[in-house]
Amino acid sequence: MLDNAGIVYEAIPSHVDEGAIKSGRTDPMEIAQDLAMAKALAVSRDRPGAWVIGSDSVVSVAGHLFDKPADRDRAAEHLRHFSGRTIQLTSAVALAVDGAADWKHGETATLNVRALSDEFIEDYLAAEWPEVGYCVGVFRLEGLGVQLFERMEGDYFSILGMPLLPLLGALRDRKVIMS
């Protein structure tokens, strides 16, 4: 997304303990925003003067939070659980500079998953694994993952994993990119 928007950046892993941030918590928006900010802060501390972007997404179904699947079998379990149900996908983005939190934003999209047959799930994972294993909802909307859904409500970029338009606005407000 950042490439397509013309943003020059360097991707740096944050190495935050996501499990510790999620532990005992249930609010998807708070979790997504805190994860995004923790990632931005972790990288920002070692990059004086640099504006650092962190982002994360959380999937919940009927109040149950899902992590990225540990393996293909777990991915199939997630898809069977999502089948015929509504997913809440909460994506957040944060900015930090000089090791200090500056800004954060989150959005929630509603995705209605169609009824998925076991055959479809197996064929889908045969085509999309391991790439979808890096995605909390076990889908990439820009790929075959679009076939999982009957309807989606919410910002397209947030569904892809980051509320891009609010981020671009925040970067313009801070004169990081041209307005």
C-alpha cells in the first residue's frame, strides 16, 4: 500500500511481544491500536528523527479473538469457524518519532463470510498457503481471499490491513509528505 501511495520507507521488524500486549484483553480496537503503537515505538527508539509507522489488525468473531494461524491445519480450522459468520476486522496504524507516541487511528470493517465447503477450504489453502498464514483473517483480499465473502462494509485499505487514508492525512499534517 505504501509503495502504491508513493511513500518512501524502510521496512524494519519491530520484535514486540504481541502475546504480552494481547494477554487478558478483549477490546479489538484497543488491542490493534496498542499493537500498532508498540511496533512504531520499538523501531522509533533506534531511529532518531525518523517518523515510524506501525500497524496491526485484529480479527474477532462473536467476541472471540483470532491470531494468525500457526500452521495450515489451524488455518483450515479458522476458515471452518468463519464459514457463514460475520468477521469484525479491526486495523490500526500509529506514528512515533524519537521514541515517543505521536498519533494513532483504528477502523473496524464487517466482513460476511459465505458458507465454505471443506473442499473449497482445501482448494483455497492449496492455492494460497503459506502467504495467507501471515494474515490474521487467513485471506488476502487482493488474491483468492475475495472469494470468501458475500459482503464487506468498511474502508478498503483497512480491510487490506492498514487505514491508509487517515495515515496519509497524518503524514501531510506533520509535513512528512507534501500536502
